[in-house]
Amino acid sequence: VIKKAGLLQRLNEGEGVLQEFKTSLEKLDRTLVAFANAKGGVLYLGVDDSGKATGFKLTNRIKAQIQDIGRKIDPPLVPECFDLGKCVAIVVKEGADKPYRCSDGFFIRIGASSQKLNRDEIMDLAVRVNQLKFESLPEIGFRYPRDFSTSALKHFVNQAKLTQAHDSLGTTDFLTSLGVAEKQNRNLIFNHAGILFFGKTPQRYLQQAKISYAR
């Protein structure tokens, strides 16, 4: 249970990875997103950088604005607002549906600031929270049939006893049915799993990857 006394006491700790001070609603969505993509946090509205409260009041209009900002985040956030008398505390829990983004992009809390994520960092965050599985990520550089091993496919088909399925579907449809590749226009785009199983030289694209077996 969040208590106002505890929120007021935390003001003395200053800005950090779990809290930020603001004097207005400007770029509030960035901070909400950054907290949700990290471990959550508290945004103190009506507090300057030195930690001095400016007497901000939580009116119905301000509360409605905060809720509207939260709804426009993708996916939407529902922060809790607390009127502390001399300022307002906006509590953001760690998001369950990471990654979150606002109109300005994806942000995450690093130290005492909200940092914008680049493409690779967004992908890494999605993988870490299991929104994207490593094995399902596409690899555009892998070319079919140039980098594809027909002998590896033949061995797999024989070992898995799927000769009839392969022959009836054809190689392209058989690979897509396995979930290791997908058709895009006239090209066959392989994912990491497809490269590990059927690439001539998987290490060319996935230097640190390996396949582990458990029985």
C-alpha cells in the first residue's frame, strides 16, 4: 500500500533511477514510459531540480490531463496520482507489457534521466522481456538458396520422418510450415532458428548462438 508519508519522505533522496522532479506536465509521457520500461518509479510534479516544492495542486483538470497522457501511451498506462499538499506524486509501476512508447519514441530510466532507445536497444528490451523470442527474429542478410544447406534439410526430414510432408508441400511451404522462414514478396526470409538448423555456415550470422538439447 502506497502511503503519502512515505512519498513525502522520499523527496529528500533527490532525483534518481526511481524518481524524477518536474514543475510542469511538459514531456510527462517520456518519463512515464521510461519508468514503465524499467523498474517503475515516482514522478514528483511541482518540484524543481533542487528538490524544492512549488505548491502544485492536484485539480480535477490536472488529474484528467495525466490520465489522458497515460491513455495515449502504447500500450496504455494507468499511473496513480497522490496529492501531497505541496506537490503531486505520480506513481508508475513496472510495466507488464514492455516495451512501452510515447509519441516521441521508446524511453527507459538510466540513472537520473530518461534515455531514448535506438532500434537495437528496443529489440534487446523486447527480447529480454520475452515479447520477441531470439529464435524467431528474422535475419535479412541470410539469402535463400545461396546460404541454405539442402543436405541439412534432407537429414532433418529423414530423421524427423517427414518425407511425405516435405514432398507434398514442397521445400518452400515445408520450411514456412515449420516456422523457420516466411515469404516476403518473392523472397524467403529465414529467422534465427532456420539459420541454426539449415544454414550452410550459421556462425557467419550468429557467432554466439548455439543449440542445446535436453532429454
